[in-house]
Amino acid sequence: MLRYTLRRLLLIFPTLLGILTINFFIVQTAPGGPVEQFIAMLEGSGSAYMERVGSAGADLPAAGMADTAESAYSGARGLNPQTLDAIRKLYGFDKPILTRYVEMLRDFAMFDFGKSLFKADSVAGLLVNALPVSISIGVWSTLFIYLVSIPVGIARAVRRGSTFDFATGAVMVAASAIPGFLFAVLLIVLFAGGSYWQIFPLRGLHTLGYESLPFWRQVLDYMHHMALPVLSMTIGGFAGLTMLTRNSFLDELSKQYVETARAKGLSERTVLYGHVFRNAMLIIIAGLPGAFVRMFFAGSLLIETIFSLNGLGLLGFEAAMQRDYPVMFATLYIFTLIGLVTSIIGDLTMTKVDPRIDFSGRSKA
């Protein structure tokens, strides 16, 4: 198993390289980069720069303009070539694309992400500020979904066809039909001073003066702030995992080894948790890394916006809209690295749940 783990860890590097390379050349060659963003800001029309990018080149002169600085940026008709050259140098676009690519790989290898093009901070500083928010939302939401869905799914499998089975199924389906951002707005209206009760805070991870509080008060304050965002993130995640758990247990309960265990006189609890549980949980554990990554990044953007939480989801979205390339590639780097590591952790967890699984044979292939 050690050889397999080392092999997976070593595969992280070529995987990261491939993902960064593909995205680098796609993004760098796409129109609407930071140079045009900056030009739009100089012209006082930053909100419309993407519209101009979409029509770039439509009204360029046919001859004599292909090699000029103005021809590369059709929205910059009022700027002289010297200014355009200075802007390109400011953002590093005076260098060939291969040079920029090699420099990025060199810096990323040392976890040097550079400075944001449009924020007054280093990329590392932005990531350090955003990571606690995204980790908090991702970890607690995933744990909450699993801690609720797995017991409910097992109970539904054991009580198949009962009133409990139908009632919990209906509740889970109804919950999954509610968009997370809409449920977040409802929670704010009800419990965050919107129209009814002021029970939970509306923004941030902690209150002012958090550092001076005793440790137990810090924990309570943190939980108080995370309650509504986590609940908003989890509302739509129960149905799928509950159904997966239920069907997985029903499939295992119908197998011959369960009847054999019962025939030997084993209690129903021993059969369920001593034999069925390990086999049924494999498919659920296999999906844990993907569920965590989705919850960590993809699902948190709207929730972070609604609750004024500056996490990685919001940071990455703003960077993509502004074409802030250092922040874009740094967040992609972190997203990919965490996804690959959690995938390895999922495999190791599967071997602990079922010792019969042995991934070490793959390392010999």
C-alpha cells in the first residue's frame, strides 16, 4: 500500500502540470485580457470592456495595422503606442508566451504566486484570507451532509416500504428542490434580522474583538457565524446521498452472505454493522473526495456572496471576470492540488473500511 500511495503522490506533479498548461494557453490566448481591462478602466468604461472585446477586429483597417500595438487592442483608439507598450510591460505581456509560461511554472514550484493585477495585495495574501472561509464551509457542510444522510439512508433501507421510508424520502426530495441561494435568503429573512428574528449574524466568520475572547467563546462565536451558511449549503445535498446509502444497503442486504450470517444466529445489528456496513459504504466513501471538492469550491460562490464571506469561490469568480491571471491560476492550482490529495485520502479510507481492498497491486502494473 505504501508503494501505491507514493505512486499516487508522484502522479500529482504531472497532473498539475497538464492542467496548468492547458488552462494557461487557453486563457492567455483568449481575448479580453488584463491589458484590455486596464485600457477600459483608463477610458472610464470598465463595465463594458467585454462588449468591446466581442466586437474586436470588426472595424480594423484591412492593411497596415496588423503589426501595430493599436491593432491588438481595438478599444484603445485614444491611447498612443508608448502608453500601450507601458501597459503591456506592466502586466508582463511584453514577454513571449512561452517565457511567461516557464516563469509561471518556476514560481508555482516554489509556491510563489506573485501579485494580483487588480488588488492591492499579493496572491498568497488573498489565498490565506480566503482559504479559512472556503475550508470552513466545505468541511462542515460535507460532514453535516454525511452525518445526517448516512444514518437516515440506513434507517430507510432497514424500514423499506414503511411510513418512515416514504416520509423521509419525500422530505429529502423537497429539500433538494430548494436552491441553496434561495434557502439562504429565506434564512436571512427569518433568522438574521431580515424581517423577523435577529438570532444569527449576517456576515463574516467572527465578531469584532474575536481574538480577545476565551477559547470556548471563540468556538461558540465561530459556530454562531457558520450556522446559516452551512445550513444553506447542505439543504440540497441530503437527497442524493440518502438515496445512494439506502440503495447500497438494500443491494447488500439481498446478498447470500447476509442470509448466511442470519442463519448462524447473529443479531440483526451485528449483521448490519459488522458485515453489510463495510461493503455498502465503499461506494459512498469513493464519492467523498468529489463531494468535498464540489462543496468546497463550486457550490460556495453564491453563499459566500450572500453572507459576505470572502472565500475562494468568490475570489476565483472575481479574478475570472477581471482577467486577474495570477489569482486565476493560483486558485486553479490550489483547487487541483486539494482535489488530488482528497482523492488519495479517499482511497486510503476505503482500505480501512474494507481490508480486502488492496490498491498495491496497481503499483506493479
